[in-house]
Amino acid sequence: MSARHKAREAALQSLYAAAVGGADPQDSVRDVLARRRPSEDGAEYARRIVAGVAASRERLDERIAALLENWRFDRVSNVDRIILEMALFELLECPEVPTGVIIDEAIELAHRFSGEKAGIFVNGILDRLAREVRPA
């Protein structure tokens, strides 16, 4: 498992803990990283994702909500919403990471941490976001 994959898992767990527990995202990521002990590169990447998502959540959510068809944004599960926010943040702010890697990692997180059909849902939304954000 790559350092960035572990970082994404830590970021997801941190953002989820902050969302459901009301904690500060920076406190959450500090706690998760203390327990998981990733490499320094992995820890830095997790902190980057958490800080970026926390700082731009409203903007990210607006873009995601605009692409939902026959589905209200408030019905998207916390886990799926956070995975989409993280991936959109990476698409926008991490040009060094290939689009396919971002989408594949998000789908893998959805399969591992969400429901049975979450990977299909996440893939569909991210495919459209990627075409919008990173046109070929």
C-alpha cells in the first residue's frame, strides 16, 4: 500500500471524525496520524488534503451538488461526500497527481469504507468532475 493511499485513508478518517463528532479537522488529523504513524510524506499529504477540504468545503460541495441528477446533496452519505470532496480537491489542487490515480483511489476508498454501490456512484460523479476540471 502506497504512502499516498495511506494518507488518503487517514484524511478520510480525519474528515469523517470531524464531520460526525464536530471536532476541528486539524485536531482530528493530528489524532489519526498519531495512531497510524504514516511516513512523513504520507502524513504531510494527509494534512494537505484535510486542510484543503476543510478550507474549501463550501466551494467543493457546490460543484459536486451541481452534478447530482435525481439526487439531493443532503442525501449523499457523509463518507461518500468526503471521498468526493477529497478527490475534487486533488483534481483542483494537486496537478502532479494523475487524474486516473485520483479517481481510482476514490473508488477504492468508497469500496472499502462505504456501501456496496458507492464505487459506481463515486466513479460517475468524479468522471464528470474530472472532465470539467481537467479537460483533455
